[in-house]
Amino acid sequence: MIESDEWGAFDIGKKTPSSEKRGSNLEELAAKHLKTTSDLEALTVLLGQLETEIAHVFPEEAGERAMSTDTFEIVLNRSERWQWDKKALEDLYTQDDLPDFIKRSMSVDKRKFQKLPTSEQERLKFALTRTLDKPKIKVIPHV
């Protein structure tokens, strides 16, 4: 009885070009890969520089902004990261002292904070650090 191999239909490993042909093809592929990698790195650097220059035209604040030129619509979106000083919050809301082997970690929910009265927000703002993430830029050609 002859055993059937399900992968046999793909002829994997059965037909191989001569080693000379494989070598020149591999050499050509490797050269193209190296050039493409180099081009991609250069284009990535250029794209980063262009995005930085475009971002400087827009206000440095969170949210989505758009500007139009004669031929393009440029959309910039900046998200914002909030970081709370946990030690400052603990000092503000002191409760019973905990043993030194127990840690309490405080943070503030962003949505709930934004719904607080202004006076309560002002009381907490000293413990908040807001930073902008790298802007995301879309350039859309006018049709």
C-alpha cells in the first residue's frame, strides 16, 4: 500500500531549480531587499519631518483640527494623556494610615473629573499632568 501525503499536491521540495539559478535569483532578491529597506528608512525619516512641519502649523492642543489648501484637506488629530500624581492625591485624601506593606493607589476617572463642578476640578488640578501624544496627520486630495 502506498501512503498518500496530503501536502504532496503542492510539490513542496520536489522541484528545485539548479543551484546556479537559485544563487543568482537569491542574489537579485537580496539586493532588491537591501535597496527597498534603505529606501523605506529614508522615506520614513522624510515622512516624520513632513509631519512635524505640518503639525507646527496647527495649534498645540488636544482634538481634531482641519485646514484646507487649494488642493488638499489636512486633518490633524492630537490625543491627550492624563497622569495623576498618586502621592499628591493620597496626601489630599488622607485616610487611616495603612501598614507599610500595603499600598494604596489613587487615580481619577477622566470622564467623572470632567463632570465635576469647576471648584472641585480646581482643587485637584495640581496633581494632574496632561501631555499630548504624537499628532496623527491625514492629507486628503481635493477631487
